Amino acid sequence: MNMIWRNSISCLRLGKVPHRYQSGYHPVAPLGSRILTDPAKVFEHNMWDHMQWSKEEEVAARKKVKDNSAVRVLLKEQVKYEREASKYWDTFYKIHKNKFFKDRNWLLREFPEILPVDQKPEEKARESSWDLVNRSATNCFSRMHCPTMPEEKNHYEKSSGSSEGQSKTESDFSNLDSEKHKKGPMKTGLFPGSNATFRILEVGCGAGNSVFPILNTLQNSPESFLYCCDFASGAVELIKSHSSYRAAQCFAFVHDVCDDGLPYPFPDGILDVILLVFVLSSIHPDRTLFI
């Protein structure tokens, strides 16, 4: 399924869908090739392919779904939880700090295209395993109503400007929420990460479980910059106070992506990658239209 998705995106790229960056990197073990033959190795990958439930497992799952649906939240309380969602998440992070979720160290193994092209994978197996799956699927995709896909080339557009100011800290941009700075980035060109040539935004960053695995890798790529936002101010503060947070290469800010009237601390059209990890499933379907 992952391979179908990636190739479908490649088809769209040949059309009118704008894109600034396209990666030729692939996971070490692409989806479709992960067959669990040794139960002792169940934690070797983040997920496995072609897993079949037994009748007993299916019956147990249906029972859990039924039990879970037996008690429902009252409509009045649903409205309250939706309206005050950031407040409840702030309380959650106040209690658990950054100890509840584990860092997603698997993220870059599963999706190496998140990284800029100069962060080349070292494992030979990355290419060989993908080639094996890719060849086996050639006939399948040749029957799709999609033009022949050209060989992907590793590239990304480099923005103009010098590398001066790369060490600017967060304090330089502390007033971005003022009326003066809401339109400032568009006019002056000065904004967090303005000198970067590759930019990532993570939406719903929480306590930084995706931020810091990415940031630790990007320290070898000083021309890259990571933005991260969450609508819970407590989560953003946890990230800023983390020992691995580097204001010269990361900017954490409070933002509700469902509110399209809120400004971002950077101009439109500069991002290479946007991450929404476990975000859409936590938002009411009626509000996802505004993302």
C-alpha cells in the first residue's frame, strides 16, 4: 500500500500539482516486503505486511469495539472538550511532561524523504531492498492510467541569500505575534529560518517526540531549518526548554492549524516538507476542512 501511495504521488507530480522537493530515498525495508516469519522479531519493524487475523482475534476485536461504543460522551460535554481542547492538552503535558510518549526514532527510517538530499543514507540495503520490490511491481503500475514515471532525481530549490545570521536565536523573533511583524516576513524577508535552503514544518509537535529525532539528524545539515507548532502552549514550552532544542535551527510556536485566520511566522510557499503525525485523527472531521 505504501508503494502504491508513493507511486500515485509520483503520478500527481507529473501533472499540475506544485512541488519543490522530490526524494529518491526509500525505507530500508519498504512496505510490501515485511513478512513476519519469526515471532521473536515482532519489534524489528514499526509494522508488518500481510498479517491475517485469526477468527478468535477478530471476535475479540469486535467485542472491544462494541464495549467501547456502549458509553458515549454527552453532546454538551463533546462541545466543551472541543472548545477547550488546548486547555485539556496543557493539563496533560503539565502532568506527564515529556515522559508519556516515546521519541519516534523510526520516523526517518520509514520516511527518509523527510531529510534534505545531502543527508544520504549509508546502508546499501536501503537501495537493494527497494529495487527488489520496485521491479516486482513494475507490471502492476504499468497498467495504471498514469504516464511513465521518470527516474526520480534528488533535488530541492535553494533559496537566495547568504548564510549570515544562521545563528540568530529565538529572541530575535520574540515579537512575531505583534501587528508589526504579522506582515513583516513578507516585506522584509526576515523571519526564523530565512537563511535556510530546506525547511520542515511539523504540525501538532506535542512534547517533541518527532522534533528531536529530526533535529538531531539536521545538526549535520546547517542549511536546514525545522518549524514545529502545537495549540497547547505547555507542549511548546516543553520543547523550548529541552536540552536538545537549538533556536538557530528550530522554531517552536503556538498555533491552531484549524484556525485559518492565524498568521504563521514565515511567508507562504517556502516549506519543503509538512508533517502531521497522528494529527488528523485527533481533529473533529468538520474542522479538518480548515487545515
